[in-house]
Amino acid sequence: MERIVRMRTLTAAATALLLTTAPAFAGGTPSTGSAQLKYKVLATVRAQVIPNYMTGFGPSGGSGSGSTPAPGPAAVLNGGTVDFGSAVVGYQYLYKYAAQINVQTNDNAGFVVYAEGATDLNGSNPVPTPATFPLAQTLFWLVNSSGNTPYSSATSFNRTSGTPIGLNGVNGIDYSGTGGIPSAGSAVWSSAAPGNLSRGFDYQLRLSGATPISQFDVYIVYTVVGN
């Protein structure tokens, strides 16, 4: 059985420059004096998501799961998709170096990174019954560490309450109907300082005995919002 997790990226950016001047003379009579220049630079936030961001990326199986599955063919270094390859129901798997998030911002208040599934896991080849499987029970994230194992504590990805754009969310998620940002429970990283910062994440796959035989996929959408 294959379990394929595809990752989608979302980049947010905004910038503007406002200039205002105070008059150097009044009453219609020119005179020498000073000009006051005020400027305001709005915060900029840029983000990049890199799947399979380091050599050695890919899945490893928990005790009793047999040989370590090879990543699927769509998983390539510094690109492609996060692909667990052939995984066995009833075991847990850790996918090392699944995604690196790079954030560049001048916002002195920092930023928050959210990550949500555009849908639940969608089954195909063959289409199982049920056709989807709960994302929150299956796919989890944890900050990359050499000590991570398939049984390390991890946090589940959640299906979005926003509106997926395109088939199964291939073009991201529309949050206009949910206050403009993902739910607070979907935050995966926050920083109270500006700069060029990076953080790596591992993924964890937990396959219960109830998981139907199928190939599954889901787009994970990362959203970065300045504080």
C-alpha cells in the first residue's frame, strides 16, 4: 500500500512606502525654513517551503514494520513531494527532513506560521471505502531533531475550516470566510523577532488497522502571517 502526502506552498508578501511632507512656508509668502519628511514602511513577510530539504530525507519504520520503505518517485532532494512510499497498516513511520520553512520579514513583532490540510486524506488506486480518511488521525508534524523516532510525540495536522482552491486544494486555501487567517490551533511556529529564519519539520504517519488499502494524498498548505 502506498501513502502519499503531497505538500503545497503558500507565500504571503506585502510592502508599501508612504511619504508625507510638512509645508516650508505659509500664507503664500515664500520663506526659508525646513521640510519635515515622514515615512512609514509596512511590514513585509515572505516565505518559502522546501520539501525533502536535506540529504537523508525519507521514511523510516517503527519496530516490527519490516524494512524501511523507500520514498516514492516524486520525492527528490530540495523539491518534489513528501512521499512515504509503501507503508504497512498498523505501524507508525517517521519522515525525516519533510519540510523546511524559510521566512524573511522586517516586522519587529515577528510572525506566525500555520499549516493545515486542504482536505482530509483522499484515496485512489483503488478508491477505498470510505473515499477519504481523517487527516487528524493519520498525519502529524514535529520539529526536526536527531532524536525523533516514529513514536516521538507529535502534533496532528488538521483539515482546514477555510475553502480549498482548486481540486482538493491544489491552489491553496481561501481564508476570507474564517477571519482571514487559519485557526490558532494550526500554528506550527512563531517568532517575536524579524530576520531571515528557518525551521525544519519531520512528519509522522500513524496507520491504524482501520485504514483502507489505497494510495492517499493531501496538500498541506503553509501560511505565514506577520504579528
